[in-house]
Amino acid sequence: MLVTGIKEIDTLHIPPRNSFLVLGDPQESKLIFLEQVAFHSLKAGYYCIFITTERSPRFILQNMSKFNWDCLLYTSPSPRDLSTS
């Protein structure tokens, strides 16, 4: 199930065990949306794989912290190792 923290999207009931691709033009907040999805999915107990070719793990984590989305609380086995990459 896709968990975004955005009521209008969460009620779409996207089935579990599905992948989705977010496409859009530059500067359309795709990264922030995906960070939000990652945080809320982890918080809800789901697994999340975040793949980007443009940003480092450190950048992603720092950017998420601006919104108080601390996904390190929900990662294992050694989440602090991500913050130094």
C-alpha cells in the first residue's frame, strides 16, 4: 500500500507489492514527494527502497530533516552509517 501522508492520494488504495515511477519536469517537487512517501511508508511499517541517481544518501536525509521526517528511526540494521555517505 502506498502511504504518503496526503489524504487524497492515500485514499486511492494503490495495492501493496507494486512499484511506481514518478515522472515530471525539473523543479516540480518530485524529490520532496518521494521523501514524504518514504517517511510515511516506513512509519507505517512498510519497506521502502529509495533510488536516485542525482542525490547522495546524506543529501536525502538532510533534506528530509527539514520537514522533521527522520527515517533513520525506522531503518536497520545500522541506519547511522547512511548519514555519512
